[in-house]
Amino acid sequence: MNNKHALATALILLCAPAASFAGTSADFEATGSSPAFCDISNTGGPISMSISPDKATLSGSGSYQFLANGDAKVTLSALVPVSPQGAAAYTSSVSLANLVTNTSTTAAADSSTQAGTNRASGAITTTISQNNAQQLLSAGSYSLAATATCTAL
């Protein structure tokens, strides 16, 4: 009976599929997305304006940083100037170098489309200039405010 058992075991082993010694593999796939963004910030802090030697212009400068990971534009709001009561006529301006300038107190100004990815720093320039026959700024305190808004397109 042992021979019959041994023969049956040998047949089972011969007929069984051979064990595979091949290596294994695994597939991997990673996905993700970067949402469109556009950021602009005042990196220079408050801007202090100084009077020019001819007493006709207040000017100051600061700095900004602009970041966008795709096409974007920057809008500079209408300017909000404040001057002493009864001040002689003047004009004001805010400029974000290489992006946009606004001189209007009633309308916003848009930059051209900034294409592709952008990481830029630049100067903010502010001016309040006389626009009167005396060519002088009136005495007193002045201020100038505007808001820059960045929009991803």
C-alpha cells in the first residue's frame, strides 16, 4: 500500500502546476492639480511721501510682489486722495512699476494680461502734484489710497 500511496503522491506532484519564480510588479499613478492663483502684496509697508525741492510735488515709493501661476491681470482701484480743506488744485498718481498706473479718482485701471507664470517684485510710486497757477502744493496733510487686486484669468 505504501507504493500505491507513493505513486499517487508522485502523480499529484507531477500534474500540479510548477511554482513560479518570476518577480512581481506593481503599477503606481499619482495625480493632483494646482489651482489657479494670483497674489499681489505690498511688501514695503506704509509709504511716506516727501515734498520736492520746488514745493510742487509730494512723492514716495514702496514695493510690491506679484505672483501668478497662469495668465492674470492686476486692477488698481480709483484713487482716494485726501487734502487740506481749501487746497489748491492738484493731481495724484499711483504706479505699480511694470504692471499698472492709475491717475483717476473715478475709475479703476487694469494692467495688460500678464501671461504664463509670474514671480515679480517692483516699485510702488505715489505722487501728489500741484495743478494750479501758483505751481505750489497748499500747506497741510495729504494722503493717497488705492487697492490693487489680482485676478487669475
